[in-house]
Amino acid sequence: MTAHFRHVVVLAAVIVGAFAASPLARADDTPIPLGEAYRQVKDAERAIPIPAPLATIQVGTFDAATGAYDGLAVETMVVNGKPVRIVPQVTVNAVNTRLVFRILNSTRTVRVSVRDGGSASVPAGRTSLAIDVGRLRTISWTIVSGTKLHRDELTIKRPKIIGAGAFTIPALPVAVVYDPPQDPAGSNSVVYTRTTSIGTTLGLTVRRSTSTTASAVAPKFAEAGMFHQQLQAAAAFADLTGGSAAATALRKIDSVLGKATRNVTSSDDATTTNRRTYTFTESHTCATDAGVVHLGPGHGDLIAYLRNVRLVWVDNGFTTFVQVVGFESFECPTVDQLRSGIAGLDLAAATPLIALDPFAGPFGAKAPLASDPRFLALPGIGLLPGLVHSATYQQQLLVEHSGVETNTRVVTDDLGAGLLSLVGLAPSESKQVTSTLSVSNSAGSTEATTITTALQARTLRAGVRTELAVFYDRLFGTVAFQDATP
């Protein structure tokens, strides 16, 4: 479980400047304990001015009777003989923005719409109209009343970094483990297991290759010009004696002489690869203790959660990123334990967890899962007297990361034959030798999270065949069970 929360890379991006100034910042590469890293982020958060949640911009005045508009508007200026559009810019120190328009002479509905930002309207007689544009930076808006309208543009400038910091969540839900409908003895049970495996692979690949290209040994002909003359003379004689086919062939031979070459390439290629893979596996299991009577859906359901989860956040002006960096413990109390307070969570933290369980709502065990888009119906289970039915459901999430760094060196030598080859001081033939050395370092990691729900169930009513309806919880990857009896 904790493997998902070991990624603290985001700390390097969070308020780097503040860390650099902190006396606790480390100059070496010694890992910072999670608790210390969280504390440093929290301390640095105080030094970052946080913008206001919302800023209001007075855009301008729209006359609903005439369509006239006065306010922030695009202007066209002539620069170096060419028209240039000047879009008005407004700087705000806020996360979100609200545009406000003043309205004159309104006798009917006035509506303003923003591209990619929705629309808003007010009835006749109103003197202002506001629309929230969130984090949009380029605003293309239209205001209209009847047949009168005005279109314009506006650019909103915000800080590049809205803020960063850290906070703690008392309880972060991981799964809802549904207790099945009960047999008369209250022994039907579900065992929930969550397993996380972290794999790291390190590899080194070395490739050595050499290729040699040289012209093949050519036959020794007479002097080229003389040979050409002989072919031309033979072709002419063939024409005079009626051998036109032979003449054509002789001329074709003459035309290609000197163009046909033969190259022979020999190569030697060897690759060596060495890889090592390390895997760490952590598993948590939740189940009602042996001998304890099960209470069924809405009461005995387990809510698996992480207690006191520490998170860091950073907002770059466009998006807010949140990263978990640690938690105190993994726990899975029943719904009734959360309600009673025995789980050790206050009501404010426990109530949202309980609300995740549809069986804890007003319909109880008859909650309409079939019509809930969160759930997917699976084939049901028939239960017969005197038999125990076992079923296992499993979901796996696999995330892979990999990277390869390759360093390649290619050396090419052109070797030419010459007079010195006669005395052994140079190659005896012209050739080209290419040598390649390639070294690759590879690193990869895998994270596999497996959720297993194992059911053991007996018939719900003694001596009678009964049936369970089965539903897959798309949100948590677990399985819920209902008595199929109407």
C-alpha cells in the first residue's frame, strides 16, 4: 500500500526557492525523512503569498436599447503602416475571476456568454450582470439583449505560481468492502486483500560491431581507350556484315564498362546485456474476526482508509497538483464502528466515509445498485442448503515506467592502397573500416496493485435455495452482494 505514496519527486518542484533558503535544506543527496520533508514544506508555505480565491473585473457598460458599449475593448492601431489589434489586459492576483457588466436601459433579458466559459443572464430591469470565468486567461465574450449585441476580447494575467504547501487529511478512503447478506447463523463472509508490488529493473547493454567494405579484385584489362576502340570497331564490322543484333550487344557492353563495381562487406556484431530485477511486495487483509456474527450490508461493511494522510500541493496558475507523501496507518473498521466512534475518528471525518457505502443510506440492504452508474451487474450466485459457495474476484492495476540512456561512438577509417603497399607500409587494397561501440543503461519500474475479494456464503434461509445478486464497484474495484429476493 505505502508504495503508492513513496513518490516524493514533487517535493523538488514545490517551492524550491523556499527550500534553498531554509536552514534545514540539505546540500548533499541524503534522503530527507518524510516527516521532515512535510515539515519543511509546511514551513515554506507560510512564506508564499497566496492569492485571493476570486477577483472581480469591471468590464464595461452595455446599453441594451442601442447596443452601444463603453469599456475594456479591442483597439486597432497602425504600426509601421500595418493595422495591429491591441487586446486589453487586466492583471489579477487571484485564482478565479468574475466579470461584471453594467447594463443600461434594460427592457428584456440580457445574456452574456464566454467561449469555453458558459453563460449567464438577468431579467429585464437589472443594472448589472456577472459571470464567473474561473481560470480562463483568454476571454472571448458576447453580450446580447434582443437584437442588440456586442462582442469583444479580454486577456487576464495571473501569477505564474498561485501557491504551494502541505496539508493533512484525517481519513482518505481506499475501498468499501461489502459484507454479504447473511445466513441464519450470520457466518457469510468476505475477505478483502490489497497487495502492492514494486519492481525495479536495472540493465546494462554493450554492443560492439565492426564492418569492413572493400572493392573486390577487378580483372586486368588492356588500356581502357584501346579496349573501347576495339569494341566500337567490332560493332561497326557487325553492322556491315548484317549482324545488327551482335552490334547492339557490343555497344551495350561498351556503354556499361567502367560502371559496374563490386563491394564486399564483412561485419562482426556482438551484444551483451545484463539485467537485475528487484521486487518488493506489501499486502493488507481485512476480514471480520472468526466467531464474530456478521451483521450484513450497511452494518458489517468495512471501510478501508488511510489515517492522517500527508499531502503536498502546488498550483501553477492553470492546474492544482496534489501528491501523497505519507500516512500514519492503514485501517478498515466496519460502518457500525465508525458510527459508534470506536474507530477513533470524530464524526466530521467518519461521516464522509460512511456515505461511501450505499447500503448505509436510507434504503439499507435494498439500495438500488442496478440503477447506480457506479456499479456494474455481474452474474448472480445460487446458494443451496448444506453447501458453502466460494467465489474470488480480483482487479489488478499495473503501471510501468522505463527509460534508456545510450552512448554510441562510431569511428570510420578510410584506407587507400598506394605505392607504399609494395613494401608493406600501406593496405594492399582500398577499403573502409567502421567500428561502433554502444553502451546503454536502462532503468525501469513497475507498480502492481491487486485487489482481491473472496466470498464464502451459505443459503440465506435454512432449507431453501436462495440467490445473491453481484455488483462490481467501479470506484474501488470491490464487489457488493445483495439478496436477489424482491
